[in-house]
Amino acid sequence: MKTSKVSEYFYIACDRIHQIIDELYESLHDEEGTALLSSDQIEESMEGVKNAVYQELDLIKSIVEEYESRSKA
């Protein structure tokens, strides 16, 4: 695998993380743009965010591991 392909995968994963965080930011506010101040509302907004981000971080780690294994072969 070429390093340019690794970089492309990095971009994809980081772009997805960016989208996830943008969506989180939006969900932390009501329709009028007022910040939510209830811990229950915040927890609801954060539901799934950690797992989605971890999934993208795992993609980055997997790509590096694959690159390393192919480089040694």
C-alpha cells in the first residue's frame, strides 16, 4: 500500500470524526441555539458518539498496522 493511500484513509476517518463532532455540537443545542443544560439531555446527545469516534480511530490504527505488515513482507 502506498503512503498516499494511507493518507487517504486517514482523511476519511478524520473527516468522519469531524462530522460526528459537528453533529454532537448541534445536538447539544435546542432549535433556538440555546445550549442544553440538563445532564440527561447531554447524555442523550452523546449516545453513540464515543463508539463512532472509537470506530474511526480503530480504522486509523488498522491502516497503519496493515501498512507495516505489508512493508515487512
